[in-house]
Amino acid sequence: MILYDSLFDVARAKAEAMKARFEECTTCTLLGYESSPLAEVTTRTPQLFNSYIQKHGADFQYVMTIADYYYDFAVPALEAAGLAPDAVKLVGSDGTESAYARIREGRFQVATVPEPIELQGYQAIDEVNRALNGEEPSGYVTPVFVVTKENIDIEGGKDGWFVPSNGYKERYLAIWKGGE
């Protein structure tokens, strides 16, 4: 099952990319491709998961979303249905503190693709500086990192969020001081 919010272009793009990769699996069946508005996640997500549990039992083994936030309301529905924490594997994105906690505790969520918020802040400032000075955009794209129980304590994970150890702060400070 794939959950996304069709109201946002970035969410649609993420969901379409997930679906395209999923369709490469010849032994998999996509049980649902659901647009569920983030603004209604508190009410719609439990209902949606209850519906899937009634229809498929625990046969919907994986759920992917464009935001870990859905799982804040999905996990209680899965627990209320009496499903074992490893019956359904949740894969999210954004890397929220609650996602880190669920992965660490083994509560349904097995992975998240976190956003490096601090790095993105540095990058945003750098891109604005480039634009104001008539320079081309940097073209930098943050490499994808997937947080799992096996690697949860690296790259800032001990604190419950993603901080890449690629030296971005020092590199940006050097650029801004004219060092690069």
C-alpha cells in the first residue's frame, strides 16, 4: 500500500516514484495507492488502516508513505487490531522523532528516509547567496540515506533526527568565507 497526498506536487512525485519502483517487483501486488490528505490524517488514517485490516488481514505486508506522520495514527489502529509489530512493515519518509522511536522500538515501522533539515537550511542560504550574486545554482543533491534499526544510531540518529556526517557545515562556511 502507498499513501500520499495528491494536493501537493512533491507528494505526488514521491508516490509516483515509489509506485514505479514497486511495479518492478514481479512477485508483488499493490493493494492500494491511496491519496489521503495530510490535513485529515488524524481521522482518515485510522479508518483507512482499519479498512485494509478488514479487507486483507495482515496480508498487506508493506506500507510506504510520503510522510512518517501518517504512522502516528496508523500504528494505534494496527495495535488495536491485535497485529504483531512485525506483521506489517511501515516504510516512511521525513525522519521524524516518532519515526525514529518506532524503528528503535520495533513498533511496525522498519525504515524512514529522513530529510537533513539542518543541511537543507545551509543549502537554502547558499542557493539564495548564489542567486543574489548572479551565480548558477550549486546543483547539489543530498544522497539518500535509509534509517533502519541496524543503523539508527549513526548520522545523528542517537538524537532522533538526521544529521549527515559529510562535513557540510565546514564546507559551507569555507565557501562563504571565500575558501572554495
